[in-house]
Amino acid sequence: MQDDDFLKENGFLLSKFEEVQGQFLLLKSQVRSQKAVIEGLEYDISNYRNREERLLQSNRLLKEKVAQLEARISEQSILVPENFKIRNNFVKIVTDIEEKGSVETMNLRDFLDTLIEEIDICINQLSG
């Protein structure tokens, strides 16, 4: 009987305790759910950071490759005028030979010396 009296007298309080307990269980469930969401987001962040690092490294390598290619293009553009000089000197020697039938040895020697110097310059530029 005493238990029945206790329940009747404190029924309102007991219902409030039940309500608080329900809210507590709900909050506890929400905390677990939010922890799972946070772990998932941290995993995504880690993956994105790894991907970013790989992309930055790939970008660095591509920039280096572009710089190397630009340097090669620059070297080749330097050599183009030298190639024209050499070709023009060959054409001049051939033209002189065709016009005169022969070339003076002094004139030919100067042309050949000039050609050898220009070829040496080109070789040095290619090896540098």
C-alpha cells in the first residue's frame, strides 16, 4: 500500500523523471550520431589533404618540366640564327665556285675558318 501511496503522491515527479530520461537518451543518441559524422568529415578532410599534396607535387613536377622545355626552346631559338649563318656561308662558297669555276685559296680558307668557328659555337650551345 505504501508503494501505491508513494506513486500517487509523486506521480507528477516520476513522469518528469521519465521525460528527462527520454530527453537524455535522445541527446546521448544525437551525440553518438554527431561523433560518427565528425569522424566521417575528418576522414574526408584527410583524403582531401592527401589529394591536395599529390596535386601540388604533380604541379611542381609539371612546372619543372615546363621550365626545362622552355629552356630547350630558348636554346633552339638561339641556334636558329647560327644555322642560317652557316647555311648562307655554304651557299656563298658554292655560288662563288659556280660563278668563278674555282675559289681563291685565301678566300676559301677564310670561309672555312668562319664556318668552323660558327659550327664550334653551335656545338658549345648544344652541349651547354
